[in-house]
Amino acid sequence: MSSARSNRKNYLPENSRLSVIDLVFESVAAILQRPLRSIMTMVGTFLGIGTFVVLIGMSQTVSAQISKQFNILDATQVNVTEVAPSTNKGIYGFTVDSDKDIDKLNGVLSCGIWWQVQETAPVTALPGVDGSSAIYNLYAIDGSLLKASGAVISQGTGFNQFDISTHQHVIILSSAVATNLGINDLVNAPAVFIGGLPFTVIGILSSDQRLPALEVSMMIPTTTAMDTFGLPSSQYPPQMLIHTKLGAADLIARQTPVALSPTHPGYFTAISALSSNSLKNQVVGNLNTLFYILAAIAIIIGAVGIANTTLVAILERTSEIGLRRALGARKYHIASHFLLESILMGLLAGLMGSSCGILIVILVGLAKNWTVVIDPYVTLIAPFAGALIGMLAGLYPSIKASSIEPAEALRR
Amino acid sequence: MSLIRRKQSRDDTFLQVNSVVKMEGVSYVYKGPPPLQALYDINMEIIRGEYVAILGPSGSGKSTFLNLVGLLDRSTSGKIYIDNIDAETLNERTRSSLRARKIGFVFQSFHLLSYKSALENVMLAQLYITNSRKQRSANALEALEKVGLTKRAYALPSELSGGERQRVAIARAIVNKPSLILCDEPTGNLDSTTAAKVLDILDELSLSGLTLVVITHSKQVADRAKRSLLFSDGMLVR
Ligand SMILES: Nc1ncnc2c1ncn2[C@@H]1O[C@H](COP(=O)(O)OP(=O)(O)OP(=O)(O)O)[C@@H](O)[C@H]1O
Ligand SMILES: [Mg+2]
């Protein structure tokens, strides 16, 4: 007994070995020499990673597209209101020169002042045109407002400098109001009476992009409004609408209070159409959440499928594992060989999956004329996610398969 | 060897040095459930160069015995020496290396990898021994030549006949020049003509000095062996 023990050292052969090159070679050979099997094993990872990339890519592309469409409207509009009660000698916080101060700012396309006239008397058209009378919203607007608000004048004109400076009794009707009053055209210079005072209709407004309220109202010059109806009430303070170049709205909003009143910028608040911005964020956010949930589901389903096929693929080769063990492979050789195989297949499937995913996103983008946006990290990480999935999926079965006795493995 | 001579008495030396397989009170129980004792107190020894046939009815424990000799499984109790090395106390790493270098296997169902050519299958036996691919390939071709299959070296197992497949398996078993070749019904899946050719090769190997242990049901095989061990109900009766 003691002799056998002491002899052992002398007689023991060298350990089994497997060089890294041979390990890689064996793994690659096993993948390439059984192409159909390998493809079947990789399908799960391929679909999982592919779907993941498509969903992430689509979510980013669609979000960008939505933002872009929102921004075209949003980022070109600033609304300015008066905060503090007017302390200067002017008629209201805004001065006659306010327009010019703002026009000077870089990025401003046009701007205009408006307010709602509080008291409005019943309106009737000229006797002979129609006898009906009703109350409509009346707005005071300056000469450049309609340009800034993106109004479309279907007949006649807006107010010119003469109308403003000479306080003319002229009026613009929205087409809805004009129709109600029975005014169809301006050929005979129709007039309307507000509380008995006559105003000549000089224009008909058919739509307004940035001040939709004007589409169901009547408009008179600011100067005329003050003459006839007094100063703007605190309930309906004067406002300024600024139309800016694309993307300049935020900057203009910040500069406006100072430009209007260098000494008291706090008198004004200027807001670049934020209300619809938060709507946009909400829409994009909801959409992203949806896509991310789908992507997570795709990757989970993929991973479960992969784990399953890898498990089956390795257990199916139990007798091969028994043979390799009979030929001298150590447990650790077997485990690393089969693990490397599933990692390589995961990597390969991940690469192909993310390539196809990107291709699909690009094709959809082209078909829809969208700008394709994909986070480069997603495309870089996806193949490694495949490798990781392959590794995790292969870990359990390869360790399990290598740990059974070779006699048992050979029987399978 | 010098160590053996120093520690052992002179009378023991011859036996010790030439003992390839030795079992002392080996028994084996399949854990089940239910547990099943397949071998009872086996004592035997095989000397270098012997050609031993293992006989016995189905289920008598022949394969179980061969698995223990081949270090493919561990005995439940008792001692097993391979080339005088007490194999039962060795760790997994050393048993693997003993299998790789000292033992060649030939199975009834060939156990060739279907995705590898005949040559690659033979080379596989050297994968865990030598890092040189060139060396592996040269040795494998030499072994294939010994079984007369040089021309079919690049064929896949599916392109080979049953007899040819078993000859590839024999080439794989001998490529490492082991001390011991273990065959579990090597001709079980072959017709008698093909079987005869495979047995001729085994005869040649035996003549060249290799130790052979062959499980068989066939009289044809048993007759060629110099000695036979008979199993019955898990016991070695002769
Ligand atoms: N994996 C196993 N689990 C449980 N019992 C087993 C297992 N393998 C074999 N046995 C049982 O052990 C006994 C010996 O089996 P063994 O395979 O050694 O017989 P054998 O002599 O090789 O038979 P055969 O000639 O049919 O190959 C049998 O009763 C068999 O049912
Ligand atoms: Mg058997």
C-alpha cells in the first residue's frame, strides 16, 4: 500500500491538456461542420436580438419623427404677457416701440400685440344686409399681429399703418362671423355696428395658425379699440405673439423681457409654446415605454428560447461528451469547449440579428421617409448581448454535461 | 521502475511490473433508484500482452466491469490498479490523463463523431495529449494505415461501412500507443465476414504485444483470445 502510494508520482503520466488554439478550433469546427444544427441553435438568439434592435431602432426613429413634427410648430412661437401692473406713463406695459424692440432680436420673423376687448355690444350688419344681431368676441390687434400669428386673409386686407395711426373705424371679420352676419363679399364696402358704432369691414380672415381664437372673432386696430372701449382690462391683459425662426423660440423667450424693458424685465413673462412641448414629451414618453416593454419581452422570450435550445443541443451531445472524456478530456476541457461554442454562436447570431434589425429599421425609415435614428451603443452592444445570452444559456448544460461520469454519458 | 525494485521483494517484481490491470475486492452498485449491485467482490489481474475475452450472459456485469477497468466510472468499493497505479484514489484530472495515454476504447456502437472525418476522429484521441496538429495528423494517418483505411481517411462516418467504421474506431484506440485496449462487443453490430476482418486486426495488435480485453457473445471471438473471464450475476466465476 505504502509502496503503491510512493510509486505513484513516478508513474503518473502528464496531465491532459487542451491549448487555447485547439479549443477555439474544436469549437469553430463543431459549429461549421454541423451548419444546420448551428443555425437551428442560433435562430432564437438571432430573432431575439433582431427584434430587440428593430424595436429600439423604431422607438428612437419614431420618437425623433414625432419630436420633429411637434417642433416645427412649437419652436417657432413665443407668447409674452404682462405681469406687474403698468407703472410707466404709457398706455400699457407694452409701448408703441415694443414691436421694433423685438423685431431687432436675431431670429424673430415678426411680432404683434393683441388683447381681447372686454365689453362687446351686440353687433348688427348694415340695415338692408341683415337684421339679426349677436355678440361676438372682439379683439384689438396691431398692424403686424396677423403676420405673426399666421393668419390667412381670404378677402380684403389686414390693417395698414394709416388705419392704426389715424384710429380708423375698420374691422376684420372671421369668415364664420361674416357668414353669420350675412356678409359674403366686400364688393359694396359693408359695415357692421357694434353698439351702434359703425365699422367698415376691410378684410375676412379664413384661418389662423397660431391664434385659433381669431377664427371665430372680430378684430379692430389697437388704437381704435382704446379710443372706443378704453384701456385693456386686467382680466384680458395685452399680449405679444412672436413668430421666430425654427428652433429660436427658447432663446427669444429668454431675451424678450430684457428687450422690452431693460430696467424692469420682470414685468413680462415670455413662454415658448411649452404647453404642447409637454404634450410631446408625454406622447414620446408613452411610445418609448411601449417600445421598451416590447423590446424587453422580445429579449426575455429570446433568452428563454435560447436557453432551451442550447440545453437541448448540449444534452443531445452527451455521448460525444462521454467519448471526449473517454479520450482523456477533463471536465474543464468539456465545459470550456461547449461554453465557447454557445458563446460563439450567440455572438454570431447577435451580429446577424442586429445587422438585420438595423436593415429593417432603415428600410422602414426609407419607405416612410423618416430620418432613421439608432443609438450606436445599441448596435455595438447587441452582438455582445447575444454572446452573453449564449454564455448564460450554455453555462448550466455544459457544466452539467461535463460532470456526469463518462460511462453514464456514453450510454446516452 | 527503479523505485519498484527498491521497495518490493524480488518475487513480486515480475508480477508488479507486468500487471496491466489488477482488481482487489471490487464491487459496484448502480445508485438507481432502486440501487442495483452489478459486481460482487471481483479479484483478477491481467498481464501485459494478454488477450482476454470477457464472457457471460446479458446483464451479468461485463460492461460494468469494463467501465471500471477503463476508468469511465468509479467502483463502489475495492481497489483497481492500472499499470500499478492505484486508480481509485486518483483525482479526476489524473484519471483523465490515464485514460488518454494508457487506455484505448472500442465500442459496439463505434462512437465516431458524425461531423468529423475518419482522420479527424482518430486525431481526436490525441487532442488532449499533444498540442501539435501536425503531429496529431501524422500519427492518425499512421494508425489508419495499420487498419488499412488510408484511402478513406477523409470520408465521414456516414460514408463508411460498419466494418470500416469499427476499423476507424480501432485506429483511434491504438493511436496513442496505450497499454490496454478495451473492446465492448466490437463485432456486435457487424456481419460475420466483416467481423472476421476486424478480429484479424485485433489479432495483429495482440501479436504486436498490446494487451487486449474484449467483451463478446461470439464463440468466434472467444476462440481467438488466450484466456477468458466468465461473469455470471455480477460475479467472476472463472
Ligand atoms: N445505468 C444503469 N443503471 C442501473 N442499472 C444498470 C445500469 N447499467 C446496467 N445496469 C444493470 O447492471 C447489470 C449489469 O449490466 P451490464 O451492462 O454490466 O451487463 P452486460 O454483462 O454488459 O450485459 P450485455 O451483455 O447485455 O451488454 C444489469 O442487471 C443491468 O440491468
Ligand atoms: Mg454490455
